[in-house]
Amino acid sequence: MTALNRRDFMRTSVGAAAAFAALPQKPSPGANDTIRIGVMGLGGRGTYLAERFAERSDTEIAYLCDPNTRRFARAREAVEEAQDASPKMVQDFRRILDDKNVDVLINATPDHWHGMGTIMACQAGKDVFVEKPLSHNIWEGRKMVEAARKYKRVVQVGMQSRSAPYVQKAKDYIQSGKLGEVHLVRICNMMKHPKQGDTPDGPVPKGFDYDLWCGPAAKLPYNPSRRWLNQWEYSCGPIAGDAVHQFDLARFLTDDIPYPKAVSQTGAINALRDGRDTPDTQMAILEYDGLTMMMESTLWTPYIKKIPASIRDSDQFPNWPFCSTKVEVLGTEGFMYFGRHGGGWQAYNAGGELVHSEYGRQADREHQDNFIDCLRTRKKPNADVEIGHLSVLPYHVANISYRVGNQRLELDAATESFSNCDQANKHIKREYRQGWSIPENV
Amino acid sequence: MLRSVLACLSLMGMFAPCAHASWLPIENVKVREDPTEMGGPKIVIEYDLPDPNISAATPAYVFVRYSKDFGDHWELLGADRLRGTGFGIVEEPGHKELILWGAEQAGIADLGQVEIRVRAVAMARIPAGSFALKGLPGAGRDEAKTSKPRSNLPLYYMARFETTVAMYADYLNEVGGEGAGWNRRMSRANRCGITQQSDHTYTIAPGRENHPVTYVSWYDAMNFLNWCGLRLPTEAEWEKALRGGYYLDGDRTKKQPNPLPERPFPWGEEAPDADGVLRCNFDGEDDGFARTAPVGQFAEFASPYGICDLAGNVAEWTLDWYSTSFHVGLDGFRVARGGSWMAVPVACDAVTGATQLPLKETSIMGFRGVLAPRR
């Protein structure tokens, strides 16, 4: 990585807010304007999103960006097959932000770049589609919300099931009272992850700007076997990163219940003792007024399966007891199994009889449609940035509990901090590497 | 009487830099039926393999396919049913003869009903031994693997060239029918160039014969190679073919040390565009090709075993899975190794790989076969 020059530094430090805030805000795209998009992060999800938006007639992928140039070809080919124009290929996302003709930044980076990439894009007058989990830590999530509001940006989070019709039907069903009063929701995220390899640290491969990849996070020695998901520097953990989908849906089903009063948590690295930071087992209990939510997560349970796409997109239901991503809604008069990303839901009455079934379908396209619509109408999208913040926040709390010895933490919603543990409050925000800071006032 | 015999002649003569990038030339094919004292007639197939470059290090892989219903259906004549000097790995050029015993039992004794086709692929011998495994199969995240990848491989053979448009069109024309391994994008003349005609035969756009076939899914590649009697290389096999083993003659003799066993590129350590020398087909037109190049175009920058285009041109499907729990239900992923005509120069090295759904058909991915122990 070349050293940051003064201009770069100014953009990425306290001066950044002022620099971008001074930019005139780009007018909203008109109904017939082609929306020009830059994609930041060309892993599997970023490439997928680039291809999907390139296929649309109302959008154009103008930039593809990744610090690792080895990732360029796969994404570029997919985009060029789907649209007439060739995207510009860049390693540094700030070139996307510099381009006044770009309307949108798709942020499909590792967790540690979600906040800074989104905030800088808002400051530069871009609307944002950012992948889940919204933030790396609680403080950063709040700053993302503030930036979106301050710069009047549309920020959609990649929690696509919020846009699925079957999900809305489940919410309507619950709100109709057919389950009675809901007092318990169980959220399942039971996975099978591999152990990390034991390759020693090594030189950074040519063509990979590792310093830029680390960005605001600590620059650990490069190791080809390390999974960023397993390191606190770059991630809020593979459990939080995936289970946030189900918890977000659980919140949706319970009328977007905001903050838990307290979180009890027990977590451990029970099976995957490979040098990782993040737990492979987490059980968390969230306390609300009249409602308890339980989050049950593992990374070492191969017999519990994700719902195959062939079921999620068809008139079939998962094998619920062995469904790794199910949500269970328990009311005083009924019970619901609920699946994510399709998979549908089924409701049972007090006698244990199946009384209602609704098939599901994945909703990526609907979620993207909603985002594009909001760019023109300036309405809040289905998975607005604040929804994303509140849906990942309990997982941040559970992680902090793990890091301070599995303490029960009481949450002060007004300050988004803990009223019973000073040690825990130290984890609300992370350390930022020199040259990459998010100002208090975004 | 024999209805027809096809000797799959190379279409390569028109491309000087690469002598044999499609099927190797096979000439003077003759098939006859000889009586035997016991067990009914035997079929004798004779042909000439004229390429003087065929050797133990760069042999031909010869396979025979036959039809007993006037070409409607074809089958691979298994090597276990053949005897003679001219099937499987063939290490010398010249006149060849192979014998099919038990022709009657196989139901192909009546040559009036039978068509036979003999084809040959240019291969390279990769002796058994250890090598510097640097790339992490599945990027080190393949939970389908329960053991570490092997850095010591038994003897295997790899095709010296990527599978070409001409070879793939020949395959399509034999397996025939609608949709058999073909998709509409293949007809794009500047990226692949195989067009399906109304009678479900397949034609090649002029000048595309010798380019690597593209828009092939992992399943297409597997089907083609099954048709030949070959398979896709594993990631380890692909990487060893590029770098060479610690000893290029293998660990048994150890007489020929590899001068650069950890080389990042087939030719050595220089970047593909270092010092103004263009060593493979990467992104842009500086190398003379805006998209794919005819295979073997950069033959002087081949791997230590004489295998061409492992760097650049098209990325190549491998046998290996890339699968994590995040991908369950998505049909699994497979790994394509190497750079392509769309890749930056550094990405044309020994460790670059991309994960793709096996149904993916792209203009930057092709394949080549290996003859190797089953995995």
C-alpha cells in the first residue's frame, strides 16, 4: 500500500466530513434516468449484486472495486455479459466517490468496511446498498444512521427477506392475534463451519492492496488461511453476520421491537479451536417488556441444514426440526415455524394442529426493486439503515458480553451503552487505524 | 463392410505458432475383422500417428469411440477391452495397431453396422513426486475436504492445450441433439463461435477453430471429458503442472532438479508483461489479443512440462469443490484456476483461483483434461 497522501488523509479523518459535506447534493434520479452504480467488494456477494443490477434496464454498473485485483475478472465478466457498457475497474473505492456521475455505492465488503464505506458515500452524496450485518460495532452503526439522515441518503441494508410477500403475511397473521399474545421468539442459526488452516503468515500477494483492505481496522500480518469472519478486527463474527437475517425477521414479525432491556449470553469456542477470536457457540436471551427472545447459534452442527434453494423457491416446507435458520414464534394460543429467504411458514393452534401454511420465495429482486424505487421517491427503503442498526445491535451486545466474560448487560437505549458494566462500554466502539477515522459528528 | 471410419484430423495447419492444438493428426485409419480360432472374430484397427513430437514426455492420448446403430449413439471403447500399441497413452509416433477381442460379445462384430472413430489428444507427462503447493485448494475453505491437499502426486498426464472450439464442436456433433452441452452464447463469434444449425449440427465461426472453448459449465466440461475417457484436474494437479515438481523427472530418479520449483508463472518469476515481453494472454490488447488467443500461441512460455496457456487465455475448471455452509443449497461451488484474457497480469499466476457455481457459463472459463488416477 502506498502511504496515504495529505488529500487522502483529509478525506478519511475528521476533515472528511467537512470535505464531503461541502459537496452539493446530487439531485434524485428522475423516473427515466439510468442509475449509475459503483460496487465496493468483489467477493461472492458483491459479484452477485453487480450482476443482478447489471441485468436491470434502469441501472448501470459504472465501477467495480476491490483492493485485490485478482478478483476483477470474475465480476467484470459477469457485468459485461449482462450490460452493454464496460465498468471501470479500481482498487480504491474513493475513485467511485469522486465521480459525480455515480448515484449509488453498493458496499459488499467485510464488516470492518461497512461503516466507513457507507458514511463516506453518504458524505459524497451517494445512496448506498450495504450488505448485512450493517455495522462492525454499535457506535459505528449509529454513525451510519446519522450520516444517512444528515446527508438525506437512501441506505438500504441487504436483509432482503424484508421485501418478501410471505414475510408480510406472517406478520399480518401474528398481528391478527391468531397466535394469541407472543411472549417468546426463538431464533436459530445452527451451522457447520470448517476450521481455519494453519498456514504461517506470509507475504502479501502481488496485486492485493492489503493495507487498503485493512483500512480502518488493525493491520494484522497477512495470513492466507485466516478467515476475516473469525477475527474481531474485521468482523462481528460469523454467527452475528448470518443470524442477523433471522433476528431481523423476528423483529419484523414483532412489529420492529426496538431495544432489549438486557442481554444475557453464554458463548464459547467449543469445537473450532483454531486460533479464532469469535465464538462458535452462542446462546443469548434478550429481555423486552413482555417478550423474551432466544438466540441459539452454533458453528459445528452439520446435521442441522440450511434450507436448500430448491425448497425455498418452491411449494415445499423445510424439515423444521433440522432447519438451521428457522424462527419459532410462541404465542399463548398458537405457534409458528418461520423460514428465511423463502421456505415459508406454518402455524399451529393450541391443540398442536397445523392450521395455516404459507409458501415462501426468495426476495432479492423485490428488495432491489424497492431500493431503486426509493432512490426516485426518496422514501425510506424496506430495510432502512436504522432497521439494520437495531437488528444487529443485540448481536453486538451478545458479542460484548462474551468479551467481558459472559456478563448480563443492561442496555440504556437512549445512549446505546451499558448501565451496569464499564468494561463492556469499552467495546461499543473500536480503535481506528491512523488515517481512517470516523468523526463523532459525521 | 465398414460403413465409415473417421480419423480426426487436426484443423491446426493454418495456425503456425501451435502445431497441434486440436486433435492430433491421425492418418490412414483402417479397420478389418479377422477370424479367430476361438471366441469369434476380432476387430483390428490400424492407423498412423505421424506427429514427430510425440514422445514419452509429450505423448498422445488415443481414444476410440464406436457406434453400432449407424451413428445414432456412440460409446467409448474402454481401454480394458483393447490390446495393441495404439490406445491410451502412446509414446511414439508411427504405425499403430490395436485389437478388440470379443467383438461378437460386445455386439459390434458386424462391421457393416459399425462406425469407429479414433481421436488423439496432445498430452504432457507429469512424473510422480512432490511439488511446492502454494495455492490453497478452495482457498483453504473447503469443508468438503477432510484431509489436507496432497503435495506429492502420482504420475499423471495433462492435455498440453486447453480444449478447443474445434474439439468441442466435434464432440457436439457426435453426441448430437438439441441442447447437448451447447448454449446460445457459444454462438458469439468473438468469444466462442459454435453455432447450432436447424438440424442440430454444430458449425464453427471462421477462424475460431483453435481458440479455447468458452461458455462451458462445469458439467459441460465433465461430460466432454467423460466422452474422451479423461477427467478434470484437481487444483493440486493443475498447480503442479504449472510449476513442475521439485524434480522434473520425478522423485524416483531425481536427476533433473527444477530450477524454480516455487515459480509463480509457468515460465518462471517474471511478470507476464515484464521488460516489454508478453508471455501470455491477459487483460487488454497489448498481448495481441483482445479476447481469447488460439491455444498454444505463447508456447515458448509453456510450463516445465510443455503445457501451454496455464497462465492466461481462459481460467480452467478443476475437479475441486468449494463449499461452505453458507453455500449449502446453492449446488455447491467449483474452483476455476488461473488467469484469463480478462485478468490483470499478476492474476495469471499459479495461485489465482475463482469460485463459481458449476452451472456458470462464462467467456473467461474453459478447461483441459487429465489422465490420472481416480479421485
